[in-house]
Amino acid sequence: MTGAAPDVLSESKWQPRLALLVAATFFMEFLDGTVLTTAMPSIAADFKVVSADVNITMTAYLVTVAMGIPLSSWLAERFGARRIFCLAIAVFTVASVLCAASQDLTLLTLSRVAQGAGGAMMVPVGTLVVLRGTPKSELLRATAFLVWPGLLAPVLAPLVGGAFTTYLSWHWIFLINVPLGLAAFVAALRLVPRKGGDAGRRLDWLGLTLTTFGVGSLVVGLEGVGGHGAGAVPAAVLLAGALALSGAAWWMLKARAPLFDLRVFATRTFRATSTGGFVYRLTISSVPFLLPLLFQDGFGWDPLKSGAMVAAVFIGNIGIKPATTPIIRRFGFKPVLVFASFASAVTFAACAALNAGTPEPLIFALLLASGAFRSIGFSAYASVQYADIVPRELPSANAVSATLVQLAAGAGIAVGALFLRLFDHVSLFGDGPSSAYRGAFLAMAAVMLLSTVDSLTLHRHAGAEVSRSVVGKATKPGA
């Protein structure tokens, strides 16, 4: 692709209330992905199964979300984004009721699949609705709204799940979605613009089949690795997923009406999503997994104290959020991405130096800074990926990005678990209970530096049309 993208993604005006609505639905979807972690023992006791068996409900949800995203893009184009977005909210809400009413593990798992189907449509279709109504000059503000659910939900999930389970019951983890879903459905009818679908749009069945199978296999394989699934099975599943996605890419590059327009990867600012951006999200996603384990297994803290300390990451996310847009506009995307990834790597390395005797205020300050760097990086990647995307490529770019985000989240936990097992067997950093975590954090810091290297290869004015940075005003970049 050559030339810069048009200044607007659509003829609509920027609607902050619509962006806030979509962000709220994202928060529900992201939160429900991991909120069951602390409720597993309670659910297992009610259903008279072992706690480990309940993990299938989380896996079923995450796999359904990941596999449903490719189809959701076509549904939005075929039937209209407003109709599909409202349908997604309705399906998610009804499925939440079914989850709360489940009497055994089988019914809960099936209900979680239905909930995941709703979530799969909410994420990419909601984003598409917002981006189509956002001028390039307001893209930073729009993505600032859309980024916060992905930052906060993984950190808040253990606290929310623990509170509901302790003071009410695990059923309320799902019942809370009912009033939120009803309010979101009514708001969506009022705020989402009416736009008809393309009745002549055909579905690329081969591309959909290969993509869905590939994404599903990768998520299942990553879940198997992250869930201590040793042996050849997870590796075989991952290989099958990679082969299926390779076949899908080959097909879509030659098909007349492909499921996705893969030419979006010709745009360097979007390609950063699958290179440095993927690595960044992968490493960041390992933090909510590694930190609580370090504090509980390595330091001997109780879950409440551990959760309270991890909340420092949440405070850092929120505290820096008002400044993220001014920072990007002042310095531009490239310097901000380089800084955010390098600073995050430094905080990972610093976490490796923590021990049970480290003063708690110092740990809190470190996690606070880590949360701030994480928020800056997330916001920058979420904005720069669409900086040079033209309107006709937006549905494909949006769906591909949403799929990569899901894969990065699963890969972060899997890679973190792999490093833990590796350094648990190879005592390179001492013999104490926190030695494996020390090695895992150092390894994740090294992985994060790959994102820094990738960001250094960006054009110095990358995304300047969106960032309107001081250094970017001199020259507008090509794609």
C-alpha cells in the first residue's frame, strides 16, 4: 500500500458515549475470561468434582471467543454491525443467566460456550462500530477508551471473583452481567448508528474453516501448555493450528473474496501488531499469572495480601491513563513504543530481584511503575495499528487484531508456565522457593526486548497523522 490513509475512517462523528459503551461490554467479556479462577473450589464443591476439572469452563470460554472472532467480522459486514453488536450483548447476557442456573459441570461448560459466542461478537464488532465513526485526529482518544478493559480486567478478576464467592456465591459472578447487559443493550439501540449490511457479501468457507480450526487449535494447545500439560499432545495441537493458519493465509492471498484482506500486513504500522505488538501483549499477559504465584508460593503470602499487592499494577494503569494521549502526541509513536517496552523489560528484571525480605512499599512502587508503562504501551499499540489503515481494510484489520490479542493473552500464560517449569528443573538462580520465578521474570524481560528491537525499526514519523506529534508534523509517512 502506498500513501497515507484518509483523515477519517467514516463520515460519522466521534461519539465518546458510544466508545464508553463498547468499552463496558469489553470489560464484561474480558473479566469473564478469568474471573472464575478464584471461584473454582466453590464451584467444584457444589458440583462434587475436583477443582482442576472446573478449568474446562475457562478453556471452553476462551476457545469459543477466539474461534468466533473470524466469523464475527463477516457477520457484521453481511447483516450490519449494529444488529450483530446488539445480538452479541443479548447472547452474552442470556448465557450468563444460564451459567448461574447450571446444576452440573456439563451445563456450566455449555453455557460458557454460549457466553463465549456472544463475547466473540462483542469485541471485534464493537471496535469496528467505534473506529468507523472516529476521525483519525480522534483515534488516540477512541483507543484510550477501548484499551482500559484489557488492562484492568485481568488484574481485577481475582478480586471480583474472590469477593463474590466469599460474601455471596459464585453464581453472582454471572448474575452481575444481567443488569449490565440489559443496560448495554438499551444503550446500544440508542447509540449505535443504523447501517445496512451487504446482502451480496459471500462467506469464504474454506478460509473460515482453516482460520477457525487454526485459532482454536492454538488456544487449546497454549491452554494445555499453560495448564502443565507435558508431553506431545499440546505440541501436536499447536503444530496443527500453525499449519491450518498457514493454509488459511495461502488461500486468502489467492482467493477472489477472502475472509480477510491480508494486504493489511503491507502497512508497517499495522504489521507492528503481529510483531512487536504481539510480543508486548504476550509478555504483559504473563504478569497477572506470575506475580500472584511469586507472592504466594515464593514469599508465603496469603491470597488476599497477594491480590492487594498486585492491585498496584491496576493503580498504575489508571493513574497514567490521562497522560497517555498527551505523551504520544508530544513524542510520537516510535519513541513511546521503544520506551514502554524497554521500561517494562526493566521492571520485569527488577521483579526477578525481589525476595520475601524486600520492603513492601518498594514492591508496591515497582508494580505501580510497571502498570504505568504497561498502560502507555497498550495505548500506543492500539492506536498505531490503525493509523494508516484505509476504510475498506478496517474490517479485516480489526478482526485480525482481535484474534492476535486473544492468542497473545493465551501465549503469555503458556510461556510464563513453561519458563517456570524450566527454571524449576534447572537451578540457575538458587534453590529457594522463588528461584524459578526469578528465572521466569528474567526470561520474560529478555522476550520483551524483542518488542523494543521491533519498535526501533519503525519509521521515525510512524503514525504521525494520528499522533500529531511535534516531530511528526514535518513529514507525513507513507504506509
